[in-house]
Amino acid sequence: MKAMLRTVNRVLIGVVGLVLLALGGSVLAIGLGAPAPSWWIHDGRHDVLLSNAERTRWRDSDWWWPVVIAVLAVLLLLTLWWLTAILRRRRLAEVLVDTGDGAGALLRGRALQNVLAREATDLDGVADARVHLTGRRTAPEARIRLQLDPHVDPGTALNDLTTQALTHARNSAGLASLPAEVRLRAVKHGEERVS
């Protein structure tokens, strides 16, 4: 779902961008004196986008204003849906733990995030850790941001995270796998006083 949403988002942005670029570029070109094609909406550089006759042609028709309002309402709803889909953070509310009896148990996603973050922070050389669980409740995925102390080898910190904290979280939740995207950032060290 996430990959599909990302693809739809990029296609919509691309199409809207191309339409706006084509319209704006053509209006600019005609305004600068380029010849207008015969099918274009204005004739020359001093022509207005909508004349009085074009603006008022359908005003007296019974169907005009309901259609305009309906089209604008649909555009508004689609824009709001798109905006909320982009801005909404999808956190995994619960993880399904296989108990072996066929029923299963539910583990709060926030609890697993907190434990994973605490264990990652306890690792040697990690100043702070932020964990965000996404995916499905039967196949969670982790996004982890680690802030590393100065002079820490990132490879060692990543190895410790995968072999200790992630392995412990995967085993305790009874998951077959727990894929993780890890972003590492170094904390700037403070000024050292030399005496």
C-alpha cells in the first residue's frame, strides 16, 4: 500500500507539474510575442484569458452553478485526501505474536518501539535512539534513527544493533523476521578543554 501511495503521489505531482509548466510556458511565450496556434484559447499578447462573453456565457443556465460547485467540491476532497495521505504517519498499533496455540496474542506496537529504543540506547556508543514501527501486524518493519557518540565506529554500532537489540526484539515477539531501516547520525562533540 505504501509503495502504491508513493507511486500515485509522484505520478500526480508529475502530471500536475507538467500541465502547469505547459500552460504557464505557453502563456508566457504568447505574452512575449510568439505566434499562437489557431486552437489556442487566446489570440495574441494583448488578449485576456477569459473575455466577458466567455465568463458569462453559462451563468444563466440552470446546470452551470451546480456543476461548478460539484467539480470544485470533488477537487477539494481529492486534494484533502491526498494531503492527509501524505502527512499521516502510519504507526503500527499492534503486533500479532504467535503463541503456538493458534489464537495468538497482541503486543502493543508502542511498547515494542519503546523497548527496542531503550535497548538500542543502552548499546555502547549510542547517545539516542528513535524507533518507528510500520508495516502489517503480522510482518512489522522498524525504522530506527541512531545518534552515535563521537569517535564511534558506525559499522560496530550497526552490528551491535542488529545482533543484540533487533534480534532480541524479533525473538521476544516471535517474529520470523524484523526488517529494519537504520539511519545513523553522529552527535557533535562539545568543546574539549585543554589545560
